[in-house]
Amino acid sequence: MDFLETLFWDLREKRLPLTQELVENERVTSSLMEQVKETMGVAMADKVDGIYGEHEDIACDYFFRYGVQLGLELLGLLV
């Protein structure tokens, strides 16, 4: 595991600050997942939850690395 990957996962494990927007988003997400469970069953809900989790990890990793690269370029440390 390289340095950026270690840093990414350390930061990823930090809890987001509980803003009103985050609390509302979690409430809506939970409600929708309950509807998926009721409509399609627990197995499908687990699959949906898993694939969205993987997508979030991939997107966060991409934007994290892009942000580090941009920051280094702005500091003039990366050509």
C-alpha cells in the first residue's frame, strides 16, 4: 500500500461532522434502503448497498488523489 492510499483510508475512516444536511441524507438513504428491502428482499438490498459503497470508495479515491495532485501543482512541487 502506498503512502497516498494509507492516507486516503485513514481519512476515510474519520466520521463526517453531523451537519443538518448529512443527517437528512442519512435519514433518506435509510428510508430508501428499507423500501428496497421490503420490495426486493434483503439479498438485493445488500447488493445495492454494496455496489453503491464500492462506487463511493472509487469516486472518493479518485477525487482525493486529484486534490493531492492539484495541491502539489499549486505549491509548485509537481511538474
